[in-house]
Amino acid sequence: MYGLIGKFTSTEGKRDELIGYLLEGLQDMPGCLSYVVAKAPEDEVTIWVTEVWDTSESHLASLQLPQVQAAIAKARPMIAGMERLAETDVQGGVGI
């Protein structure tokens, strides 16, 4: 399994709207085992995204899906920063 931990920084006052767009494109993503979007409690702009996929190829393919492309287009103006913090080799867990 392939895991990814990312950090988004929203533009000021747009975190909740950006979260909505990050969650909007989640339907019908083949190979997605888990996709969690969370607010950072220590500030008003940080968003954490934790993903688990059956393979890294499934993750890359998901970026080309029409609903994901549409969500990215809507979200882009609200993204002040984006970091891929870690790629992981997932070994298991609850809900996977």
C-alpha cells in the first residue's frame, strides 16, 4: 500500500472553503483506501491530508479523474502553499 501525508496552507479566511473543495472530488476514486482531511488546531490556515492507496499508480491516476480536476481548479486560488511531507509504505491499520 502507498501512503501520503500532505500539508496545505490556505489563503487567509479560506480554510473551510478549501477543505470543502478537497472533500468534493472524493467520490469514485479507484484504489483509495483512506483519505482524511483535518484542520490544524494551532492556526487558521493549515490543513493536513492523510491518504492511503492500494498503489502509488492509483494515486497518480486519481489526479486525472474529472471530478478531481474540477475540485483542483476550484481550490487552486485558495492554496497559499502545499507540501508533500512524507510518502509511506503502509503496513496496515484500522479501516484499511
